[in-house]
Amino acid sequence: MCRALCTGRYAPWLHGKTLRRAVPFTVDKVVRSAGRRGHILNLGHGVLVKTPEEAVAHFFDVVKGLRYDSLFKESMLENLEPVA
């Protein structure tokens, strides 16, 4: 299985406690936008001082859990052409 790499650009404000649920959605959107070539993710310009460590760990857990084979499964089927 392919995995996403943890290094690139990601807005530091998305690590606040109240936006914890936004991390999986945003990471998914960024990776899908990059397409099959892959995307390198990181924490943008760093982490805000008051950002809880758990929120940063959550970001990396989400990124480590990405699976390209399932992210692009639907689009792989859309791109198939009939052979007969």
C-alpha cells in the first residue's frame, strides 16, 4: 500500500482544539487536489505556541493513515475505458 509522506504545507491554525475534526477533511482535500502524483505534507510555517501537542500528533496520525489506493479508487474507475 502507498502511504503519504509527512512533509509539505499545511495551515498552522488548523491545529486548534475546536478544529480537530477539520484536519482529516482538509488533509484529504489537499491530497486529492494534488492527484496521483502524490503530495508532501508538513505543518506550513510551523506550529503556533499555544497549539496542544495532541493536535499536532493528530495531524500526523491522519497523514500516516492515508491510503492512496482507497483515496483514488473512485477516480480510477471513472478513468477506465472499455476494451471491447
